[in-house]
Amino acid sequence: IDPGAFALVGMGSFYGGIAHAPLSSLVLVCELAGSYDLLVPLMLAEGIAFVALRRRSLYPSQLPTRRDSPAHRDLYVLDVLSDVTVGQVMTRGRPYESFLLNTGAREILRRISGNNWQDVFPVIDGAGAMTGIITAESLRILATDRELEPWTIAADVMQQAVTAKEKDDLRKATQAMLRHGVRELPVTDEAGQIVGFLDEADVAKAYLDATVSGRGQEGPSGPVTAWASPPKE
């Protein structure tokens, strides 16, 4: 066996392990040797070196992961929300307006006139199960065309029901908001009963807390916020 092969593998393994760049080191050695015959022994040796030297680095300023790098921060905007559940930040216990399928448009507009916080209004059937939602945008259109009021009911202006569960993470809930173009989600329990609402302002606050003020404990993918604040009322 050519002794030079051992030198090349040793050189690549040492640099790949101490620099935490095993793939770059592997390609570099193969290019220097002009052959990929050393690919398999390089992969084996560099794998061992990478594990053995994972707590040591040639570059003191090297960040542990791409998540911690400012250059890649935009790639992980929603990832920080994966560590927070809907139940931790949702609004609970606040009285809300809901409508039956046959509620008339005039009654709907009258009842929402005194509601200054809700953007999404659940529509329920006779058994209390949610069958759809009425958005603030739909209500604005309805309010500008008063000729339709006598003939319009909640079933005419509602859209598909979009909800979240307390155990869902905020990333999933945020994606549902964006996909359906709503600013708020009703939160339901396992029985389908509404237990609260998740607003985009709640998501924004959770994101700011997680990225600015937090980093209280270590999670599997890096520091995460320790949520200890009581639920909002």
C-alpha cells in the first residue's frame, strides 16, 4: 500500500475534524490526489475524526449551527415558532361572537358592531359544531352592499372552517393563517369546542420573545425560550 495514501487520509481527516468541514476536506484531498480511490477510507476516517473533535475547533468564532448564523437567519424565521405551542400564547376566556347557519345578515352586522377585537367569527350548526368562519373582509363587503341584507344569511358568506389545536406548534398555525388568508384562528379542543383564539399579534409577540428576550434553555436544535408566563385572559 502506498504510504502517501495514509498521509493524504490523515491530512484530510485531521483538517475535516478540527475545522468541522468533513465534506470540504474530503473533496479537497481527492482533488489534490487527482483520484477518488481514497473516497471510502476518507469517509470512514473523517467520520471518526468529526465525532472525536466535535468539541474542538480550529476557528474560535465558528458558530455551532447555521441556525445561529446571522447570514442564514432568514431561513429559520418560522423554525423558532416550532418550539412554542398554540396553547401557550392563545387568548382564553374572552367572550366572542358566533352565528348559526341561518343567522341573518342584519343580525350579524348588529352583533359585531359592539365587538372590537374579533376578526374571525365562527359559524356553528344546531349541535354546536363549527361548520365555517366569517372573516372581517366578508363583513366589510356585506356592509357596503345593503341591498343584500334581507336575503343573506351566515351560510352564504361563510368560508371553510380553519382552526388550530392547543398542542399544535405556532409554525403550523402560522402557515394555516397564511394559506387561508386570515388574521386569526379559533382554537378548538378534541371535542371540537372553541376554547380560545390565536391572533397574528400573539404569533408576533411569541416570535419576538423567542428571538430577542429568550434563549432560556437548550432544546434539541439549539437554545429556546422557557415559557413560564400564565395564559392570557
